[in-house]
Amino acid sequence: MKNVIIVGPSRTGKTTLAKRLHKKFNYFVISLDKLVATFQAAYPQLDIRLNWNRNKTTENVAPFIGHFLGLFSSENGIKDDLNLRAHYVEGNGFVLEGGYFNFEKISSILNEYGVKELKDRFILIGLVQDKKTTDEYVNDFKKYDTEDDWTYNFSEDELREYVTQDAIPFNRLMTEYLTKYGFTVYDTSTERESVFEKIIEDISIRNGGCLHND
């Protein structure tokens, strides 16, 4: 049972998909946003913070992610002089979902654990929205935002500025970036439910087609 990494910009459906995978395959869901918030609260000096400077947060959290994935995905569980083999639990699969990933740094650390390429050890799912217009983005924000979303109190002008200057360029950049590191990229601009069904089917096949919690 391979662990899953879901990566993409905000509002592409990462958390929703992760919850579906938990329900279907009993994966444990790990939110990178929650890990970042934990670092922010416990170690503010590390400059790992939500909704701050995306590049700095991504850069600073990368070593933790690299070692986390290495230790928790390794059957050997060995790092330097530490032998954590006894702590390995077979079938204890997880989904790590979020947007703060520097895969150049993460991959170099994973090499220390014998992981040559991410796709050799993980199922890599990229979610993007490359087919939306500015109006469609803005309408979706206005329709689906809740008080839990950081853009909830944005005016329409502020939403348009965010979409044109950040959301659209970042989605295009992520498509290229994720493809480079071996991710299967799915576009959730339209027919999201059908896309999720396709992803679940693909993951089932990757895991031998026998992991179902119907």
C-alpha cells in the first residue's frame, strides 16, 4: 500500500480528495497546513507560517517534510545511528496533502533513505485549475467561501486582484512543477466529482485494486 502525496494550489480540492481517500481506503489524512500551523505556534523563530510568505515557508519546512517522508515511508526505519525498524507498521498508509512543497530539497533528503525518485515510493497526485477564467474563479470564491477561508472577507476587487496576480499564475506554474517531479496532474476546473472518481479508480489500480471500504 503506497502512501499518497496530494499537491496543488488553494481551492483545487486537495482536502476534499484526501477525505474521500480516507473513506475509501482508510488512509490517514495529514494536512500540511496543520503541520505548518503547528510549527508557527511552537517554533516561530523558524519562519514556517501560514498565509505569510509562500516561498519562505515552503523553503523552511522542506527539511522536515523530507525526513518525515523518509522515516515514515521506510520499512527499514533507519537514519544515521537510529534504528526505528520496530516502529514500522505495515499497511499504515497516509495521505499528505498541501501546497508547501520544495521537491528539490525534499528529494535530496529522501535520497538518504534510499528513495531515488518520489514516484518509486509514493502515489503522486497533482491538482490544478488551469481552465478557469478570472470571472469563474471569483464566482466560485463568492459561492463557496466560508468563514474558515482566509479570502472570506475579500471584496470583489480584492478577489479579482488575488486571482489575476496569484491564483492563475500559480496554477500554471504548479502544472509544470508537478509534472517535472513525476506527478499525475488532474485539472479540477470543471466536473470535479468525475475527476475525483477517476483519481480514486487510478489509486485503486496502483494499490492492486483490492483496497476498498465500501
